[in-house]
Amino acid sequence: MMHGTQTAPPALSVSALSHFYGRRKALDAVTFAIAPATFTVLLGLNGAGKSTLFSLVTRLFATQTGRIEIFGHDVGQAPGEALRVLGVVFQPRTLDLDLSVLQNLTFHASLHGIGARAAHGRAQAVLDNIELAARAKDKVRDLSGGQVRRVEIARALLHRPRLLVLDEPTVGLDINARAAILAHVRGLVAAGVCVLWATHLVDEIADGDDVVILHEGRLLAHGPVARVVREANAPDIRTAFTQLTRGAETPTRDAPA
């Protein structure tokens, strides 16, 4: 037994989280936690509640019921501390198309209180990491979809967060760009970043991942892929996902994701 040490808090802890749009329940008492420096896939069909969950984690929406903590910081009670260790890539593209790649990065850095000189250095470093240093002065509108996504991920890492959340980051990309983005983000875990990757694409899950399965606002399964597959008595994660979501009773209605 180890003495005198404290267990590190989860990278993200979600407890009894519910959210309503009017009378419609978008999230229903969702509870899960993910460990630091891991890769977790938030898997759900469109309308499952993934984007609602992201909006609550990132404080776009105020928490109605339940609690969210990022590395022990309560998002509702201490949003500054929580958001300081969080990096976000939203599903819609959010770069300024008429600014250069470098201008987008340095502007974002300034919002995090990073001085001009440090911002420039960090921006150059992240552009080297994503192999886009040669495009630093190009306008964002001149980049491909995959390049834009890589810049958005680089931007989210400028303030050196410990948790990176990405909402459907490969939507609209071709198969090669999808694979490159996924490989790049998986590589961040080795550098100590915890990743929560939201997708409706089962083929973006690897055997060694953890998975959170969300359907119509309810948590259906959470854990290592192998355990979720075993508990569903399925041959693979695709079959497990199909069985779990088909077994959930309410018919799907059009609703915000």
C-alpha cells in the first residue's frame, strides 16, 4: 500500500447530469469519469446528446442538474480554473477565414492571456507539429478541410490544456484526412493529454480505447472496449453498439444533438 499520496482526480467527471430543452430531456442523469492521459470515445448517433454534453462541459450552456468537474475543478463553481485546463474543438469550423493561420493562432493565445512573444513562439511550435509551418502566412480559406481541422486542434492546444475535447472532428473530411487527424490526436495522449473524442462513426474506435455510449440522452455503457463488447455478449464494438442502441426503448425523434 502507498501512504501519504492522494489519488489524482479524473480528467473529467460527470455526475447525474441532466439537461432539458423546454420539456424535452436531452440528457438523463448521465454519470461517468475518465482518467488522465487516456483516449475515450464518446459514441452516439445524431441526437444522442453528445453536443449537449459538450456544451455543458465547455460552459456554453449552464448546468441545470448534476455536476461536472475537470481535474477536480467544478465547472459551475470554478469555471476559470476548469476551462484553463480544457482545450476544445467544436464540430462547426470556427477559424476566421480571412485571417492567416498564424493570426488565428496568436489571436486565440491572446484570449488566454499569453503575451505576443510567447504566443508567436507557441504558434510556430504547434504549426511545426502539424506540418503546416509553411502555411503560417496563408489565409485559412486557402487550406483544405483536413488542414483547417489540424489548425483548430493546434489552436486548442496553445494554452497547454490537460484535457482536449473534440466534437465530431472528422465530419466532412475524406478518409485519408480522417485517418491523419485521428492518428495525430491519438499521439497527444503519449504527451500526457487526455482526449474525449465524440463521434457517430464506430470505425474511429480502437481496441485499446475506452468508450462511452450515449443514446437518446442516456448512458448505455462505459469502459474499455473489450469489457463493453464482452458485457454486450457481442463479437465486436460495432455489434455491441447496434445491440445496445436497438435495445433502448424510445423511438428516436429529430432533436438537437
